[in-house]
Amino acid sequence: MSTETISADAPVAADGLPAERRRWAAAAIFTALAMASLDTAIANIALPAIAADLHVGPADVIWVVNVYQIALVATLLPLAALGEIVGHRRIYLGGLLLFTLASLACACAWSLPSLLTARVLQGLGASGIMSVNTALVRFVYPGRLQGRGFGHNALVVATAFTLGPTIASGILALGPWTWLFAINIPFGLIAILIGMKTLPRTPRATHAFDLPGALLAASCLGLFILGIGGAAHDARPGLVLIELACAVLLGWILIRRQADHPAPVLPIDLFRRPLFALSTATAICSFAVQGLAFVSLPFYFEDILGRSQVETGFFMTRGLLW
């Protein structure tokens, strides 16, 4: 494979990348996407073991999952908007580097606070990956193959979610829970090296970054997830109501502000299309139910039914396949 063929400094093709460079770029994109998707669920199987090892209760160790999801979802829209301005490639590689370093920090965590801090950083890195991966696919694949590229993108996410529990079981059968995070490091480094050589430098928007809109979006989504998580974990009702009320208020302000914005962080007009609105609502409900199951089932299988971590992983994968 020649350097000229895969050099990222080469101009972006008018209709996608050359075939050889496209394959390597897709490998970098989908490897990082699979890692980010796996880490939304792969740690769930080990929550009981993490709780026992760090000497904390189930209500506390749940935050190993929650902080990752809050950091990921809250920053998804701001990073996507920033990617249009500074370049999708830069956001993607920066997110992948942060995700890889944070995985190392998770593997070296010695207490719950240190693990939660590392998981927040890991969630930010995953957000950098997920916020622009679809945009990169659009520039990597030619127009006639973009449907295939988006299909591969969705397949990677679905496969990672489905096989995550089984992969976690296999890792836990060989080593401690820290291996769940350490396994990301070699794959992350490989994806970074390939991505630096193959990912295209996409065109950049000329408008300024909407910092107030980004802060509103991050605060709204973060408080909403925090409130829902608190309600699920029997937090004080007053605190949950305050968090949800603030999320609704910030969401209303965001919608009003974005309505006439030339480059909105959240394009509200898309929701006027019934098919788009229905698809979005369906996806939200699907991921919410899946997330609740991923968090609760490991404790049910291991603490109530007395199953091992390996058995729990296979049970959860089997349930997802059904």
C-alpha cells in the first residue's frame, strides 16, 4: 500500500475516497465506533465485581455507567456542531485519543471516585467519536455507496450492543474487571494510527460556534439524564423534580433560541417531519429500555439468581438476540 494512496493530506475526492483508502478509513471509523458502543454496556456485567472490589454499594457503583452516558449524551450535539467548524477529522481523532487514554485511567483506577473521573473522560471521548462518525462516513463513501456506509455504521453499533455482554463475559473469564477497559488501549492506538493516515480533511463551515446554544443543549440533556437516573435509583423526589424541571426549562429556552438561528446546534425544523419525529421517539424509547435492562439485569442474575459473570453475559446477549 503506497503512502500516496492513504495519505490524509491528499484532497478529499469529489465523490468519496479511492477504494483502498476508503477501506482503511472505514476500518478506523468502525473500530472506534465499536469501542465507544461497547463501553456503554460492557461494564454492566462487572458492576457487582467492581462494587465488591472497591467496597461500595450497588447504588454507588451504578454511577460507573451513569456518568459515562451523561458525559456522552450531554456533549454529543455541541461536539457535532464544533466538528463542522474545526473539522470532523480533528474531533474524531481527538475523541479517540481521549477515549484511549481514559480507558488506561479506568484500568488503573484504585477507588470509585478515580474510576468515575476516568469514566467521565471516557464518555467525552466517546462523544467525540459518535458525534461526527456519520459525517465522516458521508465523505469516505461515494454517493452510490453511502447507503452501504450508513448501514455498516448502524450494524457496528447494533452488533456492539448485542455482543457486548458476551465479550465482557469472555474477558472476565480470563481476568479481572480492569481488563474490560485495558482491552481498548491497543485497538484505540491502532485506530488512531490508521485514522491519521486515511481519514479525510472535510470542508469547514465559516460560521462561529454557538457557545450559548451548546451550553444550553449540554445542560438540558445532562440534567434530564441525571433526573431520570435519580428517579430510577430512589433519589429524593424533590431533587429529581428540580432536575427535570430545569431540564424542561432549558430545553424550552434552547428551542426558542434555535428557531431562527442560521446554524442551530439542534435543528428543530427536522422534527416537523412526522417520519423523522416518530423515528427519533422510537429510538429514544428503545435505547431507554435497553439501558435500564443493561443496568439492572447483572444484579438480578448475579445477586438474586446466583449466576456467574460469564453466565450473566451470555444470558443478556441471548435476551437481546430474542
